[in-house]
Amino acid sequence: MTTIEIPQTRLETGYDNTAEDCINREPLITGEATYHAVTKIVCATPEARRAPKIWYVCFTISLMLLCVLFLTIAYQVFTGVGVWGNNSPNAWGFDIINFVFWVGIAHAGTMISAILLMFRQRWRTGINRFAEATTVFSVLCAGIYPAIHVGRPWFAYWLLPYPNIMGDWPNFYSPLLWDALAVGTYSTFSFLFWYFGMVPDLATLRDRAKTRTRHTLYGIFSLGWRGSARHWKIYDRGMIIMGGLACALVMAVSSTVSTDFAVSQLPGWHETIFPPYFTVGAIFSGFATVIALAIPARHLFGLKDLITERHMDNLGKLMLVLSSIVLYIYLIEFFMAYYSGNIYERFAYYNREFGPYWWMGWAMMFCNGVVPQALWFKKARITWWLSLPIALLALFGMWTERFSIIVTSIHRDFLPSSWHMYSPTIIDIGMFAGSFGLFFTLFLLFCRFLPMVAMSEVKSILPQSHTHLPEDCKDAQ
Amino acid sequence: MSVSDKNIVLGTREQIYMERMAPRVMKYAGGIGIAALIAAALLGLALHDSMKQFLCSYLTAWVFFFALAVSALWFVLAHHLFKAAWSNVVRRIGEAVSNNFILLAILFIPILLGMKVIFPWTSHAFMMSGSELRHKQLFLNTPFYILRMAIYLGVLAAISIYYRRMSLLQDQDGHVSRLMRLQKHSGWCFLVVCWIMNLIGVDLVMSLQPKWLTYVEPLYFATGCAVTFFAALPVITRCFQRQGFLPMVNKEHYHDMGKWLFAFVMFWAYIGFAQYILIWYGNVPKETAFFLFRQIGPWAAISIALIIGHFLIPFLGLISRWPKRRPGTLVFWGVWVLVFQYLDFFWQIQPAVYEQSQKVQSAPVSGLDPYKLLGSADKMVWMPLHPLSLLISLLCVVGVGGVFVAHTFYLLANKSLLPLRDPRLPEALAVESI
């Protein structure tokens, strides 16, 4: 009988796998890289009787913030949108700033799952589930704003082009309609993508369940997965097709959101670079979120062997690339405003950096364009106390970017008599804080009860999954 | 004699070194190129238009081959930046194609000599004709333009020479430290090249119509550049294979080339659509000026042909897995996209030169009715589509292309077509595409 020797990698936890060596490719997984070890690490949290104490503290805070969200929404729905700080000329304020902010964050998951899949970046398997979860939850947070912005949310379905007895249709020329359709499609798709990828892992949890309730619940959601070759074939094909579609969707969603502004004739809004600008900014903020969440998660839930320093290193590099593109766009905007020779165009950018909201303009430049340049240094990418503040500053910077684009462009109208400052009300601020409550409540529940890392995908990159390859090429897998 | 590394037989020496073919190609391509350029110049003289059409066609051809070189450099830098393996089998092609910037700088001299004919901002009277134009003088002036072009081409030449030289030296001494150095510098070099690819678009295309404003044009130009090499790569590789070189390049590598081509075709369409829809929706005169002439008559046909030929048809043709894995089919799509990419540069540059002509500018209409405007413009904007003009354009492509090809083969001659001592070469040979 012929026996196949299965190569196994046994490395210390915390092993530095970030070396930039041309001869060998460092392993993507450290510690005990066996199928069983991966299952054990990932299932430890969902199967634990109790979560770490810090989880309960965070969950309580999140629930409190979630209550704030419900209360502010209720107050707004019963009173009217006048409770917000929006007023002429600032027709748009926190509502759309926060919508764009959350839609942006929603881009990392699909980006990692789809575009990095197409680029054969196998390291993505350690963080894709995690990132997809942020996508699903942040789209939910984003979806709140347009729904309540209509004033009478019970008529929100009027946005949909359905045949009705009045024979009227939504305005197909309106980017707000495109927006609703794009974000609606994206949220549905990203949920399906996330769930579809999780089915084999849910089946693992079902098979390991020690209580009847767990067995039944995980059993229902794993859709009868048995792990047969036929199932895997369908699964693989489905993931590739969904990945390909998701690539186009990632590009489409923020591009569509950008048209909310760019189809107008307002200097500061009407720029043909807006679609790629918004898309890059969105992916940038998404990566910042993934870094900001991955750092505590890998420490708290013992995932250091699956989300290794190399993952953090690569995430840092991607953030650096995106920050550099964002910086390019900021500078091109200034150049084009100058090149236009038009006083209104020039004023929009002068006002952004030297007007009353100058600190917002500079904050966006500093947090998104300057601070992430520290990621050129490896130390900044793999040291958590350096990369975490960079990621958090980037998130803040992306919020200020949206504020700068939206409010700074409209608060000084063409007539100086129409110039007014924008100030958010307590309801605006409460609703924004509450949206974090919704996000973190869902995210913490996900961490507690669902597999945080895509077990089946991580197993596919272990050396023993590629016993047929020549020795020279195994490291590369 | 067989060439091997790490016990992997790569083929015979004749399959990796272009010892006999390169001098022949150099001779023929160079000869044809120079002859074509002379013929184009003579035809240009015969038109009695101050060489306007010749310069216009020459600029288009120059931009096309500049795009090829700069995107090849982009590809080489991306290879090192991503620590890629598969592209090792075609890296030398990228390195040779990208080493043409000094030649391109020399070939740019006729454009500099004829600047006054094609760049309206060189006229002081024109720049003083409007307040917005007056504000642009700080940027759009002859000395600064020449300085910018010198810096752009100088920096690109320096980076491309450095990357090729280090790569060839690594072949000789086998020092991995050289590759590590290339990898280390690839980050900032990549950034610099991307910036230049964008900014040079302002000088080469946007400045032909100084009144035109669009924020995304630099990116649109850079995307068009990137498409060029990814379309040319499978074509060049297949041509080499037909001559018996690089037998180790297989369908897995073609699949990867096809994916890059498909991605950039999509990205080109995305940027083009973003630009068009926002300009159409906004309907602001300083932006619509560009599309005004390109939406009527034969230019409209070319605009529609670009949408269909540069996006829809190759999109459908390349979306499946199998065309990307069949070298012959991929070569067809490579040639197809190259033709349409040239057409895209043609469409951006050539009408722009005539839109600024005195007759068009002084047309006594509001500018809002393009048909009236064109009628009174004495059909000047159709000039590039005149059969003689088209012949000049074709000769310019053959001319600049011939010289470009000759120089590329000069660089390839007697140098290995594979980075033989790159430690990732075995991985490149065993690559499997998903």
C-alpha cells in the first residue's frame, strides 16, 4: 500500500511570517497548521459557554447605543425631519454624510472576497469572513438614512418602480433612485455572498454541536450541507460566479452614490472624477475598519495563528495604496480647480481649506493622505499600537471627507446673502452614535455565534491541501 | 545546449536567446519605419496646411507608442510590487518594451518644433482672449511644457533603465539581493509612474483644447495607456512563440494575461462612462465642448464604434474562461483592443486640433447648435477623416512603430528572454490559473 506523506508546518505562535524574501514564500498560517487545529481555533468562540468578559462590556455599550438609535428614529418619525440640522442652503447634512460613510465601510468585505479572489491573493482567506460581516452590517446602518430621510418611511416603497393604479413612476433620471437600486442590490448580494460562503462552516458547527438546540439551529442554517464532492463543486462554482459579479458591484455602488452629487452643476460636487473617487475612498475606509476590528479580534479570540502578522502587513500595504490614490485625487482636484481658471471652481477648493470649515478640510487631507503614509514602514503595519490609530484616524478622516464634500460645497451659496453655517442637532449626533450601536451589536453577535474565519477556505491554503504540487511551489500556496 | 535552472529544463538556448532574428527585425522594422515617416512628412507637406495634419497624426502615433512603453513599465513595476511569480515568463518583454523612453524623447522633437501649429495655448493672443484662459498661463506656457515633458520622460527613462539593467545583472551573477532591491524600490517607483501616466495626459490631450475641463481625463488617459500593453503582451508573446521562442509560456500564463486585459477593458469603459454621463447630465459648456464635435457626423460613428468595439464586443469576447486560455483567440482580442485603443487616442487628439482652428473658433453661431457650427466651420473638423489624412496617420503609426520595434529588438538581441536565475521562475512555470 502506498502512503502519502503529508507535509505539515509547525511554527511558533507569533512567528514572523512577513519576511520579504525572493526565494521562499512565508507560510500564511502559523502555529499548528492542521485541519483539526484550524477547526478548533475557529470553533472555540462559538462553542464556548461564556464569551470573554470584555465582550459583555462591549455588547452592553452597543445595546445602549442601539437604544439611542431607536429613540432618535422614533422621535424623528413622529416629529418630522425638521428635527435635523438641515436648513437652506444646507439641504443635506448628517443624514447623507453618515449614509455615504457607512456605504463606504461596506466596501471592504466584497473587495477582499471578490477582487482579491480574482488576484489569487490566498492570504485573504484569513480575513474575508470577517470583512464580509462588516459589509453586511454597515450596509444595514447605511440603509437607515435614506429610509427615514423620505420623511414618511412607511411610503419608502414608492421609490420602487412598480405598476400602480395612479400610473406614476419614480423619476428614472434621478440619481437618488439609482442609489436606492444600487444599495439595495448590494446589500442583498453581500448578505447572500456572506451567507453562501458560511454554509460549510455552519455545517462544521452543526456536526460538532453538543446540545440539541445548537444542532438544530446550525442544522437549519447549514441547509443540509454534507460536504459531498457534488456539494463542493456547486459551492466552488457559485463562489466564483458570485465573486465575479461582486467585483462589478463594488465598483458600481459607490460610483452610483457619487452621482447623487456629481450630476449637479455645483462646484465641488460636479466633478467627473467622483465615481472612482468615491469608490476608492469607500474601499479605503472599509480596509481601515477591517484593520481596526481585526486587531482586537485576533487578540481577544485567539486568532493570531489564522490572522497573522502577514495579514496585517498586507492589509497595511493595501491601505497605503488606497491612501495614495485618495491623496492623488485630492491633489488633482486642486490642480483642476486651478486649471479651470474659473473663479467659482477655484473658490470651492479655497473655501474647503481656508473657509470656516478649514479644520475639516485639513483633517481629511491629514488623516487620509498624510498619516497613512507611515505605512511605508513595516513597523507601522505590523505593530498594533501604530496601525490601530492610523486606521481609526483614517476612518475619522473619511468622515470629514464626506463632511467637506457635502457641507463645505453648499454652505456658501452663489449669493453671499445665502451663506449659512451648518450645525447638527442633538438628534443628528444621537442617530450617528446610535448607528455605531447597531453595527457593533450585530458584529459582536457575529463574533460570538458564527465562525469568524472561513475555516474551509483557510484549510484549502494549508500545505497538505496541495500534495500534488512540486516541492518548489508548495510554499507559494 | 540546454538552459536549466534548479533542475528544470527551460529549453534550448535558441528558444531563449534571440541571436539571429533580432538583427533582421531591427533592419527591416527600422528601414520601413524611417521610410514611412519620410513619406508621411512629404504627404503632410503636400497638404499645404503648415504640417498640421502631419503633426496631428504624428502626435497620435507618438502617444500610442508612449502608452505602450509606459504601460510596459507599469507592468514590470507591478510584477515586483506584487511579488508576482507568473509574470516572470514575460517580464523580459515588458522590460524591453519599457526601455524606449529615450527614443520617444528624441521622437518628440518634431512635436516640439511644431507646437505652435497644434497647441493653441502657444499663441499669446489666444491665451489673452478670455479670463479663464489668462489664468492658465502659469501652467500652459512653452518653457514649462518643455520642462515638464523633459522631467516626465527623463524620470520614466531612468526607472525603466534601472529595472532592466538590474534584472540583466541578476541573470549574470544570480544575486537575489538585486531582486530584493528592485522589489524594495518598486513601491515609490510605481507611484511616480502612475502620477506621470496621469499628468502627461493633461499635456498631451487636454491641453489641445485649453478651454475644456474635466477632472477625470488624466485617469482616462492613464487607463487607455494601461490597456495598450496588456493588449500587446499576448500578441508579442504569441509572435515569439510562433518563431520558436518561449515554449514554456502556456495557457495558464495566457489566462492571466487575458484577465488583465479583460480587467482593463472594463476599467476603461467604467472611467469613460463616468466621464460621459456626468458631462451629459451636467451640460456645462466648458465640459461639453469636448463631446460637441464627437457626437455628430463621422465622429459620432467613431464614438459609437468605441463603445461597441472597445468595450461591448471584447467584454463579451473575453468574459469566458476559454478565450483567455486559447492563445490564438487571445491574440485576436489583443489585436482588436490595440486597434480600438489607437482609435481612442485618435478620437481624443485629432478632432481637438481642428476644433481650435480659426475657422471653427470664429464661426458666427452661439455654439449651442453643433450642426450650424459645423456647417459654418467649413467642415474643418472632418479633416482627420479625409483619405489623405488617414493615410498620413497610418504612415505615422508604421513609422513611429517601426522605429520603436527596431529599438525594442535591439534591446532584446542576445539577452535572455527569461530571467533565468530568478528564484521565482520555477513557481512561474508551475503556475495554475483559477
